Amino acid sequence: MHTLPQPATPEELTPLVTEMLRHEALDAYWVQSWAETNEEGKALRIFCEWNAKDADAVKRVFEKVPTFPLDHIRPMTKFDSDSFRMPVREPQVPIP
């Protein structure tokens, strides 16, 4: 998670993200992010999904971009609505 020092637009974040992307590695690469935004649509906090060997691999990327704030790295599990849907049952009697 990244808590930004001040609210930022996607355009304002672009230089930070571009620099971070330059330092991705085979053992740690960014997949996608979600941003908590204020009423103006500016990002306050960013939650990122990474494919990485471990948390240290992600930390090494951000050590190369010290201006990109990094609060912490946590293991996560994805849940979506399909994770909780009932399986579709086949009809007991064949439909002609």
C-alpha cells in the first residue's frame, strides 16, 4: 500500500509509475492497482497487486524509487463474486 503525501491525479502519478516500471524484474512485476480517491477524484492511497517471488523482491523494486512511498506489503487472496456463486445444477429430468 502507498499513502501519498498529497492527493494526486493519474497524470501527477505517471512519473513515479514510469520510474517504478523501469525497475521491475522477473521476480517482481506490477499487475494492477486500485486507488482510494477523494471527492475530486485524486488518489489518496494506492493498493497494488504484484506477481512476485516474495515481499523482498517487491521491496527491492521500490528501494530503487525512493520517492514512491511504500507503507507495507501484505500477502493477499483475491475473492470475487464468482468465488461465492452456487454451481449450476444439471436438470434431474432431461429437457426435450
